[in-house]
Amino acid sequence: MLPAVDHPVWVRLVTGKKPVQSGKATFNMLIHSNQMSYERDQSPENVKDLITKSHSFLTKYESLFTNEIAKIFE
């Protein structure tokens, strides 16, 4: 189960301060998209939106990204 959206690592993940690599293109696209969006708009509202979207995506496909999730929250 994923940590709640208020876990501090989510901010580091969506802002690019928590680097995570994967062999899965969809995961890498999510990370890259978040970083590009954050570069354009560093507002707290955008960060919150990116965290919510990332959390929803990883919750939905948690079984596909178990290794990546483990790396994020280690």
C-alpha cells in the first residue's frame, strides 16, 4: 500500500529531488512529465496536483510498479 499523499517523499518525487529510474517507460514518462510540469510551475498548487495524480496512478497500477515504489519509499 502506498503512503498517503501527505508523505514528504511525494514532494521530492514530483520535484525531481528523489531520482528514480525504471525499465518501464510508463513510469519514466510519469516522472519526466512531473519534472517538466514542476519546472514550468513551482507553485504549491501545482505540486499538490502532481502528487495527487502520481498517487492515483501508482495506486491504480501498484501491482505493476512494486519495484519502483519500493525504491521511492526506501
